[in-house]
Amino acid sequence: MAYRPKDTQERILHRLKIARGHLDKVISMVENDEYCIDVLHQSQAVQSALKQTDAVILENHLKSCVADSFKRGNREEAVKEVMEVFEKYD
């Protein structure tokens, strides 16, 4: 289980709810056959909200889990784990 301070968890949930709102709007726009460029703009808003969420999650992970791993001498394993996240979707 990961450690997330209450305020960090609230920030993550807030950003995810923003992304969900944008995604709901994209779905509605497609269903209503709205102008493609407008749909793309809204889709980009979803992606931006998710990227911001990822940044908060990563920051928390680095400050807590990775820092703890470094203290325990598991530096290589911690670095490898983080790098695999970024390599997975390239």
C-alpha cells in the first residue's frame, strides 16, 4: 500500500474528476456529432488533466516510496521501477 497524505489524495481525486468531466464532454460531443476540432480540443483537455494527475502521483511516489527505497539501499530497484513506467508507453 502506498503512502499518500490526505491532501495529496484529494489533489489526485480532484484532477481525476476533472479528467472524467472532460471525457464525459468528449463522449457527448461525439454522440452529438459536434465539430471535430472542438472534440479534439476537449480530448486534449482530458489528456492534460491525466498528465497533471500523473505528475502528482509521481511526485508523491518519489517523495515517499522512492526515498524510502533509497534509505533501505534499494536504489537500483526503485530507479528501474520508475523508468519502466515511462518505457512502457513509448
